[in-house]
Amino acid sequence: MARAGAFIVGLAALVALTASWIAPYDPAAQALALRLQGPTAAHLFGLDELGRDILSRVIYGARVSLFVGVSVVSVSSIVGTVVGATAGYFRGWIDDGISRLIDVLMAFPGILLAIALVAVLGPSLGNVVLALSTIGWVGYARLVRGVAMRTRELDYVQAARALGARPARILARHVIPTALPTVAVQATLGMAGAIIAEAALSFLGLGVQPPTPSWGTMLDAGRSHLFDAPHLTIFPGLSIALLVLGFNFLGDRLRDRIDPRTARESTP
Amino acid sequence: MLRYLIRRLLLTLPVLLGVATLVFSLIHLVPGDPAQSMLGDAASPQEVAALRERLGLDRPLAVQYGHFMAGLVRGDLGTSLRYGTPVVGEIEARVPRTAELAVAAMTVAICLAIPLGIVAAVYRDTIVDHAAMTVALAGISMPNFWLGPLLAILFAVKLGWLPVSGTGDWTHLVLPAATLGAALAAILARMTRASVLEELRELYVMAARARGVSRARAVLRHAFRNSLIPVVTIIGLQLGAVLTGTIITETIFAWPGVGRLLIQAINFRDYPLVQGCILFISVTYVGMNLITDLVYGWLDPRIRYE
């Protein structure tokens, strides 16, 4: 399963990086006469409502999905780790303040807050990343806070403190590294979450704007052609589901390696 | 229990205050002038000024915040720009539809997942188990905005058994409920399987088996009931996901609930209505989490003393 996950993710990354070479057509080129045509040898995934090659758009769409995933996960995990480690290590009023903020943000359904933010900021790729990162860091912060609270009591951290190490050094050298494996698992599963969220926002018309090919936007366009051109819906959706599955496989496997207790309950 | 109840209620207050503040600040995050943004570029400066005054945007921020909070306490969320009617009324009119959809989805999920999970646990590591868990994994990985259109293509377009979208008799509810319930069903099936397997390892089940109780009876009469507690928790925790899932599901199937109202309000830049919908959904979410916690505290007394 982990191997299948790594294969899917690796393939998607390769496709995204080499999109301009491997895409058979320009993703924006329109052949209006052939609009909504089903899959043929020339157009393996068929053509969309403006006569654009769906395979090429799916290939370019991988860029958007992975870009959003990587950006959101990087920003969220860095911010969350630093904030969580600070709260858990210093405790006191810093922790109280951060924990209240985490409580409020956790009480708010994540995707709803993202929808709200994009609704007022305006739909764009940048705002999608901003909105998803605004909700994304909270999970990491809560996780790392817990690890930091346990770590600060350990002998080697106490020893470092007794030797006069400054808090910033203790955090960077001792507390944060202890939390990294947990963060890595969360980040892998977070990629899947961010990719779904971007597609959902784009599907609702609140994400990436046309003509940029995004799998979510493509699904949105397919909705008006369920009767005459179901291929508009099938291929972008399949790409999302596969990539999400890939990251979930990888994340599950990573978690089992880090915490063998979960391996017992995992399903085949 | 009473102390737990009071403490839990008191803990909810700052969260609600935070949610309300977030919703209040939304309109101030609009780049540029919110009034101009709502009316579009064609509006005259007089119209924009009039709207600013009507929404109170020309007053100091603290006054606006006080006014907003006072309105909330009275149950007044302002007036929708598009409909010209109170926001509360617009939301109220659509709540029954959303509730209907959510309840139907939960019912579909529970009726599918619990038997599936039990069967998978009883026939562990057989083809039945693998098939059931593969279906469940597919259900988790499939985003509802893809599953919905696929179900519509199959059952509405190809087979012609069900309507594609809209409302009417019960057949209109089938596809949206299945779409919304699928992810929950997948999570529940995995949880039920794991939970039943856990119980099957317990001594009392083995004792029952040793006394000659059949495997099926051991599962149904003994293991299943005890394995329900974690399953109930998961149902509670997933209520929120079902609630936010209605936004997408209602949009796919043109189901006239609060979620679709929110997306329409966003498209029309009807910010008071957007704020109202978001407030309504998040307060319902907080309320459902509260109820789940209370039920859980009641089921498992250890929680109360933490």
C-alpha cells in the first residue's frame, strides 16, 4: 500500500514538473467545433465544453493541486510547529492565549472558515493558499504543543536548561526535533486534505479561476454536462481521488512506522 | 454530571464569542470598500454612501461591533441585500431542508456501515472483509463533489431511476443523501470493524464461545453492544463533517438548504446573508459538539472527572 502510495505521488509530481513537455496539447487551446467530444485516439480523455483537451488540462491541473498542497502544508506546518512548541514549552499566559485561539479555530468547521475567507478576499489561487493555511496551522500547533509539554520535563532538556541554553536554542535543538516525526505524518495526511479542500473551493467557484486548469474547476464545468458529456466529470475526479488516496496510503504507513500501536488496527 | 454540564456550557461561551467576532470581522476583510464591492462598479457614489450608512459601516468599529453583538442577542442578523428580507427569515426557511438532508445522510450511513463493519469483523481476513474494507477506503478517498456527479450520471442519466437534482418526492433525496452519507459510512464501517474485533478478543466473548454460543450470536448479543461506544462517539464527531458537507452536496443537487444559500449569497456578494449563514452553520456545529461531549460524559463517567 505504501509502495502504491509512493508510486502515485511520485507519478503526480513527475507529471506536474514535466507538464509542458508531456501534455499533448496546449491546455488553453480551443477546438470549438469538437466541443464535448468523447475520448478518441487523438484526445484520450476527450474534449471539454470549450473544445480543450482534457488530458492536457488534467496534466496541468496536477500543478495546481500539488502547488496548493505543498504551499499550504509548508506554511501550516512551520507556523503550527513554532506556535505549538512555544505554547507547550513556555506554558503560562502565552500557552493560555494560544490555547484559547486554537480552541476557537478548532470549534469552527475548517472548510467553512476557508469558504468565508475566500468569499470576502475574492477567489484566487493565492487566497486559497492563505485561507487553507489560516485553518491548517491549528492542527500542527495542537500536536506539537502536546509533544513540547512532555519534552520540557525530560532530563536532557532540563540538563540543557541547567547548562544555560537559551529557550530559542532548546526549542530548536531539543523540543522541535522530537515533534518532527509526528509533524511529518500530519503533513503527509495534510497534503491529501489540502488537495481536496482546493478542489472543493474551486468546485464551488471560490478557488482557482478559469482559464487556469484546476481539477476542481473542471469538475464544476462538468456539472452542466452530466447528460451529454460525462467524461468531463470522470477524469478530473479520478485524478483527485487517486492523488488523495496516494497521500493517505503514505501517511498511514508513516504513522504505523512511527507508532506501531496503530498498525494493529489498520485495515488491509 | 451537573457540574460537568455547567463547566462544559461555560467553556462554550468564549468559543461562541470567538465565532461571533470572527463572523463580524469578515466584512472588514473585504478588500477596498465593502459597500462598493456589494453594489458593483456601476453604482453611483450616493448609492454606495447610502448602503454604507444602512449597514452602519460609516460608524466607528467599536460601535459597529456593539451593534452587531446586540443584534445577535436579539436574534437580528440584519437584512439580506438581494432579497431585502431579514437574514434570519431566509435562513429559517431553509433549515428544514438541510436538516432533512443531514438526517437522511446519517441514516443511510448508519444502516450501511454498521452491518458492513460487523460482517467484515466476523469474516476477518477473508475476501468478504477485504472487499468491504476496499469499498470503505474508496468511500473515504472519494471527494463528495466527485461522487455526487458520478452517482447522478449512473442512476439519473444512464439508468433513469432517480431525478438528477431539485426537490419533490422522496426520490429526490436519495442521491444527495447517498453522496453526503458515503464518507461517514466509510469511516463508520472501519470503526465498527475495528471495534468489534477488539471486543471479540475480550474474555467474556471467549467464555460465551466456550459455552457453545455460536459465532454470530457471540457477535450480535455480546461483542456488538459493547463495541457501540466508540462508534457512537465517531458518529457524534462526524456530525460536523456532515453539516459542512451539506454545502457542497446542496450545491451539486440544487437542494434548497442553508449550504446552497451560503454559496448563492457569496456569488451575489450579499455579505449580511453570508455572515448569517456562516454564523448559523458554525453555531450549529459548536452546539452539536457540545451535545456529543455531554452524551459521551453521560455514557462514560470517567470523562466527567478529567
